[in-house]
Amino acid sequence: MSDLMPKGFILPNGKAISTKAFVHSWKTLKTLPPNEMVNGWNWFATNARWILKAISDGVHDRVNRRGGLVVRELTETRLFKLKARHK
């Protein structure tokens, strides 16, 4: 189970932080006003709403990759089968 948890995270600015620091920062970001400018995420100040959105997108991406979710192309054949199934 321990190999499933990351040991740390690398921020877009290239800085590596521990999981504990990441969670603490995330909780702090949630308390800030959405348009509050925050330093330390990128090499430029970024608003809290954008950082929380990026974290959320990253978590969803990691969950989907871990679960083996593969988005298949919607072909004519698949579309025909889906329509027939839902008649």
C-alpha cells in the first residue's frame, strides 16, 4: 500500500515538496479568497482559484491513470451499438 502514496510532489516551478507540506498548502489555499495572488506555485504569482483547479485536475488525472481508465474513440460501429442498446 505504501507504494501507492507519493513521497512528494513537484510543483510547476520545479520545487519538490513533501506530501505533508502539499496537504498543508492545499488546506491553506482553500481558506483564501479565490482571487488572492499566491507566490511559490509557478515562477510568477498565481491566483488561488487557478491553483486549486490545477490540483483538482492533477488528482483526477492520477486517479484515472491508476484505475486504468482508457477513453476509447467513438467509432460508427460503437455509436450504432450504443443507440441500439438504449432504444
